[in-house]
Amino acid sequence: MKIMGKETIHPFLFYSGKIAGYIIWILYILAFFKIINLKMISIIWLDYASYITLCAGFIFTIFSLFNLGASTRFGLPEEETKFVAQGLYTISRNPMYVGFHLFTISSALINANIVIVIFSVYSIMVYHLIIKGEESFLEKRFGAEYVAYKNKVRRYL
């Protein structure tokens, strides 16, 4: 199975947004295990909120991966894939991205650092642009079926 697809936006934005997100997720792991402390403020309920947000992110990401199955791609598929509108995809057109956003938000919460918040906002904004590009592609590939789905199911939640 080919996992990488074509970028939906300018490659610089596509990769810089994804890399910013991945770095933020790594910083979460390092902060969680107390390997680093980047906090500008220390409020315990932010840590608890980050744990809850992280768990919700895992749920969305894992279940959406199962729902997509062999159609999972990072970018646009170049080969034929099937249209998936079951499982979590009945409540969100982008549950995997919801999970990714929750990971990013959880890192911003646990690290409580303005630089990480800025990188988080950047990553989420880039992912939004990626989603819009994917939606345009899906509308062209699946036509009326996708338009009907888009009119029925929200982009996020």
C-alpha cells in the first residue's frame, strides 16, 4: 500500500506545517516524561486537560485509521481509492485531522509555552488548508456522492 500521496497545497506549507506538528508532538512526549520543561506558567489543570485532549486525539486517530483502512494516505492518492463515509466519518469529514489537532492542542496545554502555541496555531492552520485542498479533490473524484456527504457531515465536529 502506498501511504504517501500528492500535496494539496504548496510543498513548503505542506511540509513545514506537518513538521511543526510532529515537533510539537515530540515535545509533548518529552514534557510528559519530564525530560524537558518548557513551561512559561505551571498550572496543574492544564496538564490534566492535556491528558484528556491527548486521549480524545488517540481515539479519533485510531478509529479513523481503522475506518479508512487501505484508503489511508498522507496527501492525495494517485491511484483509485474508495469513498469512505462510515464509522467516525459519519460525524466528521476529517476525524483523523481532528485527532491530529487534539494532539497539537494537548502539547500546547502541557508545555504552556508561547512559542509552542504559535507553532501549534501554524500547524493547525496549515492542516486546514490541506483539508480544503483534499475536499476539492474529493469533490472532483467522487462528484455528487461527495457533495451530498459534505452537505450532511460537518468538516470537523
